[in-house]
Amino acid sequence: MTPIISPGATIGVLGSGQLGRMFTLAARRLGYHVHVFSPSKNTPAGQLADLEIQAPYDDFEAIESFARHVDVVTIEFENVNVEAIEVIQRFVPVRPGCRVLRTTQRRDNEKAFLAGIGVPVAPYASIRNLAELQSTSPELFPGILKTAGWGYDGKGQVRLSSIADAQLGWRSLGVQAAVLEKLIDFALEFSVIVARGANGEMAHYDPILNRHENHILSVSVSPSGLTLKIVKEAVEIAHSIAEQLDVVGVLCVEFFLTKDARVIVNELAPRPHNSGHLTIEAHATCQFEQQVRAVCGLPLGSTAQLRPAAMANLLGDLWMDGEPRWEVMHLMKNVKVHLYGKSEWREGRKMGHLTAQAESATAAEELVSIARQSLVSRRNESCPSPGLVDAEGSIILRGQA
Ligand SMILES: Nc1ncnc2c1ncn2[C@@H]1O[C@H](COP(=O)(O)OP(=O)(O)O)[C@@H](O)[C@H]1O
Ligand SMILES: [Mg+2]
């Protein structure tokens, strides 16, 4: 039996963005202390943590001192150098551990691992130079060339229509290693989030439907409306990956569903995931509390969904014409607003999210979309009307008036 790290102990977190912020909230609610470590200061997680340490991930002295003052370490950002994890492991457990990070930090390693355990992935090739790209199978075009490391929110990706685009695509990526993946003409995207404890106990959330815009997650919806057969297949795949990677913590498996109903794994994230933010309101135990429970050796919580829900990301673009219209929040009685405390907006930067709950997934998705639209600044000429409003001043759905 793995010993329990009891409330009152201190959890160290590598990375300090919004995932760390929501983790910190869950950890503190359970009575833990949190120290966050990242190269930045005044960060979304650091603002709420007991201690914010600002140092590069390869400052091993700072890493050692961080490790000496915590009882266990987890990550909210998987691109931490594995050497830092090895230093920390001399003092306290790191969950998830080195093997998980080594595999998921690089797309080529991740794809090889997935293909190796028999999980369906998009046809792909590892590419190390232009010549390799130019001599790769024509079957992989049209395709997406993705950097092997450090990609997120569609960054480090370029679409290649044919082999004729190879030279321009390789140069624009400007990296030493990449993966060329065949473009999947998918019907939809979804994710399965699974938590796994140090004793192997697992608990998954039912699939969450994801809609992307410009390669960035825009809206997530649960329940997904997928057939039981597809749900069963995806959940089995997610469990098998968590087990074979020996994840302790939370793992998100991103899937494509093809038009002929095949399930394909897109990528893994060994941590809570943007698509799971709706679990904060909509599920008995949210993904962040599950991470706390898993890394501290506590039994996992129930993943039962309480009500249909939808989440919409608030990207920096919403700030482009000035502050969002916070005054319309009085219309959002059934919409929860989460902001990450980021002082600077940038196009595509995740600044916050909204979660709506309703009678059905469709209604929740419509409500959250209207709510997000209604926040668009007045100065924007194309500002849409905030939608319909009921007697109590809440946004109500079209067709229900
Ligand atoms: N092989 C592919 N075929 C079709 N669409 C893809 C493919 N790979 C990525 N995409 C699109 O780009 C999005 C982001 O790509 P992903 O590999 O998940 O990288 P990121 O790390 O940026 O999330 C996906 O969610 C999907 O919408
Ligand atoms: Mg992704």
C-alpha cells in the first residue's frame, strides 16, 4: 500500500499556469499547502499558492531546495526537463514520474509508445531533416507536420497539402525533429480523462466532446452523445494507456472519431486538461481534486456527472477591443466565470473560461456560447446581441422565449 500523504502536507507543483491555479484551489480546499515552481512570477498558480518559486527548470540548486520543502511533487506542465525530475526524486515522489514525461514530452516517443501497445493512431512518420520529409510516403499527404517537442494549442504545426510543400513547411517549423501525420478527416473530437492512483485504482470521466477553432479548444460539452460502443472502446483505450504508462495522477487522452466510426488517439496529456474544466461544476469530483487525491495516495472520488454542461474558453482575443463587457454577467445566473489572473492578454492566450449547466448538453452548449458572445466588447462593431433574457435576467435560449 502506498502511504497516504495527509492533508496539512505540502504539494510541490512544476509549472504555474491555469492548470496549476485550479489544482492549487482544489489542494487548498483539501487542506494541503502548495509550492509552485516555474520560471515566471506573479503567475496564475503562484498568486494562490503558499509559495511561488521563480527559477529556470534547469537551476538544479533551486530545484533541490524546492524538493526539500515539499512532501510530493506533481506537474501541470509536461515540458519540464527530466533531469530536474530526477533530482527531485532523490527527496520526494514525483507523480507522474519520469517515464510518463519522457514518453509524452515528445510526439515521436508518444506515437511509438501508442502504436507499440496496439492503440490506433493516425498514420505518421518521424522526420529529422528535409530529405526525410521529401522521401516520406506520399500516403501521408495531405498531412500535418508537428514539432516533436514543445507544441501546444496548435503551435509548432504546419499543414502540408502535398510533398511540394515540404521545403517551405520544414523551414517554417525550423526544428530538428518532427512528426508528419496524415490529416484525419474526422467527424468529431473528444477526450477521455482518467485518474490513476499509486495503487493502480482508476476512475474515468465519460467522454467529453471538443470543438476546436484554429487548432485551439473552443468549446467542450458533456455528455458527448457518443454511442455506448464508442464510449466503451475509448474508455478501455484510456484505461489501458494509463496502466501501461504507469501514470499516477490524471491523464487526458484526446481522440478523433472518423466519419466511418473509427476511434483514433490524437495525443496524450499526463495532467488535467482544458476539456475537463467543466468537471469543476458538473461532476461529483473535479479533475483537479482527482489529481490531488491521486498524487497524495488518497482514494479517488466519484466521477459521476451531476448535470449536462458545456465549457467555453475565453481567449485573449476577447480583450482585443478593450475589457470584456463584465456588466453582462448579471445575465449569466447559470454560467460560472473563471478567470486566471493573467495581467496581459495575447491573441489565442487562455485567459479564463465559462461553464454553463442546463437540462441537456445542447442547451448547455448554446447557453455558454451566447454567454461568451455577450462578453464581446461594445466597441466591436460586429458585437452580437447577448441573446434572449428571461424574467429573472438570465440568458435564455433561442426558441424558448
Ligand atoms: N492528424 C490530424 N488530422 C486532423 N486534424 C488534426 C490532426 N492533428 C491535429 N489536428 C487538429 O489540431 C488540433 C491540435 O493538435 P494537437 O496534435 O492536439 O496539438 P496541441 O498539442 O496543439 O493540442 C487537434 O485537436 C485537431 O483539431
Ligand atoms: Mg491537443
